[in-house]
Amino acid sequence: MTSRREHEPTQDARKPARYSMTHASPRAIPWRKRPEREELRAIYREVDALLDGYACDASTDCCRFGVTGREPYVTEVELAEIRAAIAENGGHRATRKRSLEIAGERRCPMLTAAGKCSIYAARPLGCRTFFCDASLKKMGAKLPRVKLQALVRAIDALSEKAFVRGEDSRPLTQALSSHSSK
Ligand code: SF4
């Protein structure tokens, strides 16, 4: 059903303004102090408002990648927000300790043993728009695809603006492992 992201971004020819290379690298500024953090949160609020009434029922269907065959892709800004949330939770090791790994399930490292997302407020767009069978049944034809696509593009543009040499979106676990090893 999905390939790259739940809502595949289309190429936007209009590139957003980027940081001037003559100024200090924005990477030197901690994510929690970056203005883009609030921009990302504002976009997430828009997504949540669009999907109000069809909220995730916490089935955690989308958190077992080996079961669904799907894994959310994340941009650099989404990853920065996830990493901040992980740090606030005590770091990667603390999160992993809480996760019960069952062979073949490929559980998301942020899924707790109690079956909750440990970074729920910071979860990426792919998790917010997974649309499991239960939520699709509730939404049906009301799924605001066009508006969601616009918000996907807004996050991609924000990521390009925030990270000059940002990488393309990557599978969540791959992105996390490359960053956690840095
Ligand atoms: S980030 Fe949270 S909602 Fe998304 S897959 Fe992981 S545990 Fe599930």
C-alpha cells in the first residue's frame, strides 16, 4: 500500500530559503532551541486537527513493522524531534529496555512493553497518518488527502530549510540507528 511515505511527497520546484553558509551552522544550535521545532509542532497540530475524531485507537498495529510490512519514513526535522523526545525519556537505552522484542514483529524501538508509544507527542507524520484498518473504516471517504499532502510537503520544506545538507527521508529504524551511533 505504501512505499516511501504514507503520503508520498511530490517534488516541489520552489525550493525554500535556506540558511546562509556565511552564518553559524544551524546544526550547532540544539534542536530544542531551534525555531523550526515550533514550526514542526504547529504542522503536527494541523495534522491532528485534520484527523480529529479519527484519532489513533492505540492498537499499535503500525508499531510492528514486521507484521504490517510498513515502516514510517522520517525527515531530518522529524528525527530531531524524536531524538529530543527520546532524550527527555532517558535516552535510547532506557527506551529499549522497556520494549519487548518478539521475533519477526520488528517492533518500533519506541514501543513500550505496555504497548504504548513512548514518544507519542513527538511521533512522526507517518505514524499520525498510518490509517490502520480500524481508522480507515471510521474515516472512509472523508480522508483529507489533499490537505494532508500539503502538510507532507510543508514538513519536507521545513526539513530542507532546517538542515542544509539534510538527507532524504529514511525508514525510522535506519535513521535512528545512524543517529544513535554518532
Ligand atoms: S514512533 Fe510511536 S507510534 Fe510510531 S511506530 Fe514507533 S511506537 Fe508506534
